[in-house]
Amino acid sequence: MHFLAPTFFAAFCALAAIPLIIYLIFRRRKRNVPWGAMFILRRTLDKHSRVKVWKQYAIIAVRTLAFLALPLAFMWPYLRWKPPTDGSFPPPPSSTHRLIILDVSPSMDAVYARGTCMDAAWSLCRKALAAGVFPGRLDILPMDGTETPFVFDRFPANHAAIESFLGQIGRNSTPANLETALRYALRTFRASHEKNKELYVFSDFGAKDVRDLNVLAGLFRSFRRQGARIFFLSYENPQLNNFAVLDFTAQMDLLLQGQPTMFYAVLGYFGAQPVAETWLTINNQDGETLYEEVLSLAPGEKTVTIPLTLKGKERMLTASVKKDDFSNDNAIQRGYRVSDSLRLLVIQGINLKSGFENPKEWLELVFAAPGEKSSLSPLQVSSESKPESSQSTKLGGRYQVHVDFASAVQINPAQFEDTDGIILLDVDSLSEAQVDALRLYVLRGGTVLLAPGPQTAPDKFNATFLPITPIGLEAPAQKEIDPDRYENAILEKTSDLMLKEIETPQHGNIGNARFYNYYRVDANKMAKGAEILFTLSNEAPLLFYRPLGRGACLLWTAGLGMDWNSMVVHPVFPVFFSRLFNIAAARRKFALNLAPGAPIIYRLAQGAGKETVIRRPDGRRVTLQAELVGGAWFARYDDTLMPGMYRLQPDPADESDFLTYTVREDKHESDYRPITKEQQQALEQASGARFCLSERDMFESVGAVYTGRPLASWLACALFFLLLLEAGLARRWFA
């Protein structure tokens, strides 16, 4: 046994000798007085004295034991705690509040022992509930960023009650949030009336889960001030190997049929080996394999570029890697639209030049099939032209490009309705109604490219396009062209990989083109939200981008003809328009691949019903009522926090006709590499607890702070019994 005050225990043990000392001091000394008449009497007295001596010793022993029992009862002795031999959770003392922070994030589905980390954590929670013997309370708080605990305060509990309680707690697809869980636990303990407070954290403790150590250290100091004990149980498994598909994108949802498109697959490897191999496969919705390759990956993330050409029927692509110790992130699905046509409108200012001196000639070459030249002359198409009368060329037997050429004085807003992109070529003046129509077109998802050339008047341009232009123009940089003085194009920092492609040799390399002149601008006067995408080698802006609503307005400062640059004779010229207006066409459609919380928006066809149906990833069916916006009917669904596939049926009665939307899952949990030794030491120092790597190890840590079973009540009963025994024996033997 051990005691709360061992020093006082030693002192009281010494005082227990007082009854013996008193007896030895005050006992009567033996004197021999010879007296013959007393010989027989003396023999009789000696016989009785020998009997009384052992009775006196018995009384002294009882009194000594009573004297020992008295201080022991006041010093609260305990039987030393021993870990359960059957692997059960240590039973708590009475009036104990236990709070378990349980990691329910996806990484807990990784392999651990004979099952997963989550299986082991569930088993331990069952043991904790079964260990409740004395009145107390047990909370289980999922570490998912919410503050919804599950409280259990009825002990002892049977198996059915425990399973019913745990059945309320489910897995979560969001990353673990330790800070939020600790803040809730701190508030809960402050309001708790229980005497003892114990905090348990069951997690795999990934390196990305522990972000701000200073904040966590402050929270742990608050726990210590409340007297709460903290225990960490880590389910980390350093032998695990995990391959993950973190992202798979073509940078847009609308692709062109037969057009080679670069897809970007972000892969991750998180394991102990310096290099590991996996098999990357890409399939379409029919199960057909479009791409497969063996990849060697070092620990960390890697972006793989994959060229794919879709035939038009593929709507859903799946990128996957081989199975490993954590299968939740082995595959990712993305939805795409594949279009067989691209419709553009080129609006040109008055230009009477012919041949290659007219920028329109270069654009006709870009949009014409190989070996084919358009026969349309400048300004031939009127504002009354129909889509059927527009130029229609087929690129290599793939998607169709429909181009309408019109003059600035002939256009009307009706031409913007079904256009994927608009190019304003050397235009510096439009009517106010035309500019308003352009702005409305951009707000609804359209893209306008402003390409002022040598014939443009900067003052007129600024006065006309102020509502949409990213920035106003100033005078040209050079009054006369000097063939020996030129600049090259450089892509500014941007996340759009489609534009980054045209800097590479296999996609034309825009850096090879020479730019002899351009319009100056005052970069300090850019419109709100505008940015520079391309600059020249002298840092002068070349291409501006301004988002407006769902669309954008672009400004090219060097003209699209051969007057000011040589880009028209480089391979990058057609690639530039292909990339630019592929992005533009995709922007006009509502996204199929969404971030969590982003709305699903679908435009109903003319004459369709006003109800649609959404099938959620959890199987729940939701009916949507369409709303009239801007003369068209739209269905909108906002409850998309759950990652997965959402299937929208335009006709609730026709389940064969549907559109699939993908809500991206946060792949943060794929990197389950454990916290570093430095982070672990910092947490242990801040919390006063050590990381346990097994249940047995944690039980030993719990036992180190437990005092064991109290004996004070038993000692008090023993004291009372000894006092009664002493009084009874003294009365019987010496009365």
C-alpha cells in the first residue's frame, strides 16, 4: 500500500510504540522478601502472575493496533492500482467525468492490427463505457470540427445500451480538427460538477492535424489549471504505404470532341520507402481504359500530365491507383461535357486593308481546316445573319468551329445569345446599348477579348469600354516600328494550367514571338479584381484579365495582326485561341465539379417542367422547384457539403436521363504521416501527458495517476472493533 502523506505515516508509526513504553516504565518491579510463612502463598501468586502477564501482553497488542489504525484512517491509505489482466479499461473512481475526443476522419480507415484504426478506437470506446461502475459521466466528442458530443451518464451499462449509444456516432469525411474539439472539452469541464476530470484523445495524429502548437499549448495549460488529466493514444502505423489520387482535372469541365487535352493528375505517396511503384489507370464511364502507366513515386506529391482525346460520349472519367493500406483515396471521379462545336463572334472595326495586312485574314486561317481558306470578305456577315449562314469549318474531323464575322456598326445583342466567345478586333467605339449588352453577356458567363490594334483611338476606347475593360489604354509605346527592337511574352503567376501550356515548345511557345509595339497602360489604375496574365520581357503588361459575374473580359494590348507582333506566324497563334475559347466556352456552362458547399445550378430547357430531382450521395431524394431568373428557368441546390456524386434528373419521371455533379472530397487525410518527434515532444510538454502507442501503454499511464482502492473506511471499522475488544478484555481479565 502507499499513502498520500508518507512522512506523517512514519511519524505515527513511531507513536504507536507509546503503549509499550508506558507499560515498560510503570510496571511494578519485582522484589524478593524472604518470609517462610508466605512460601505457599508466594507459589500461588507466582502461578497467577504468569497467567496475567500474557493477558497484559494481549491488551498491549490490541491497544498498539488501535493506535496504528487511528492515523492510518486519517491518512487515506490505498491498495496500489494494478492494470487489468483481461485488457479492460481501468474503472474510474467515483465522481469522475471522462471525455473522449474520437478521431472519425477518413485516415482512421487505414490498416491497423487486424482491422483499421477506427475499429480499434470503437473497441476501446466500448471498453470505456463498460468500465463505468461508480456514478459519473462519459462524453464522446467526434473530432470533426463540430460541437455535438454524445453523453452517457448511466452506469453500469449493458451491452445493448452501449451499442445503441455508439451507434449514434458515425464516420465523417472532413479532416480532423483537434483545436475545436479541445475548446469544446475545456468548456465542458468548466461546467462539470464531477470531482475528477479525465480527457482522452484517440487519433492517428497526422502531421497535418497538428498545425498551431502555440494555440494547443495554451489550451492544455487551461486544462491543467482545472486539474484535468490528459491521455493520448496514437494509432499511427509507421509501416503503412499509401498511394493517393489527390486531384484529377483538365482545368475545365467542357472539352472539345477529338481535341487533345492535357489532364493533370496529382498523385501522392506517403510511406516509409524512399521510392515506391504504383499503377495509374484512367477509365471512362463504360469501363474502357483510356490510359495506364506504371509510376515511381517518392514520398510527397507529384503532378502527372496525361494527354487524352475524348470521343464525345465520355461524361465521367475515373483515375485510380492500385490497392494499398488505405483504400479511401485510391480513386477519384470527375464529370465532363464533351462538345462537338464551338461558336465565336468576331466584331471588327472599319478596316479596308486586304490580305494579310488585315487581322481578319489571320483569324480566318486560325479557324479554317488545314488546306482550307475562308471565302468570306470583311464585313460580309450582317447583323441579320443566322447561325446556318455563318462560317462553319471542321477541324480535322473533330469538333466544329462556327465563326460569325460582323462589323461594329451592324451587331445587335441577339447575336450574343449562343456565342461561346466574342473578339472585338480594332474596335474603339460602340453604342451604349451595345456595351450594356456586352456587359450582360459577360456577367452571365461569357468571355470578351478586346484586341485594339494600330487603328484604335485610346481615348475613344476608354470612353466606350469603361464598364468592362480591365484597364484604360494610353498612347502606343513606339511611334515607329524598329525591327531590331522587340520584346518577348512571359506568363505571369497564374493557376490556370491551360494558359501555362502555351509557354512550352509542344504547344507553340509564346515566348518565341516578337512584339515590336503595344499600348501603354497605368498598372495602378486597373479595375477591381483585374490581374495581369502575360507581360512582355520589359515587364509591360500584354494580357489583362477581369472577372465580371460568371464571365470575364480580356484585354490584349499588342493587336492580333502582324502590324505589331510576329505571333501570327508562330505555331502558338492557333493554340492561343484554342485554349482561350475552350476556357471561355466552359465558363458559360455551370460547373459539374464543385467544391463542398458550392451550389448545383441547372438551366432547364424551354418547355420543360418546373420540377427536377436530386439524388444525393447518401441516397436521399430531393425535389427542386425551378425559379425564373432573367427570362429563363433555373434549378438550384445548395446543400452540397457532403462529398460524392449528385445525380440531377431534369425529368423526375425519367431516371435514364440525368446529369452527374461531383463534389470534391478534401484529400487532406491522405497524408497520414505521423507528427514529428519535435511536435510530439512539444505536445507532451504542454499537456503533461505522454503519447501512448498501445492500449496497454495507456492503461499503465492511467494507473500511474490512480491511487487505487481506498482503505480508510475499513481501517475505521478495524479501529472501532479493536477499541471494543480492548475494553471487553480489560473488563473480563482485570475487573
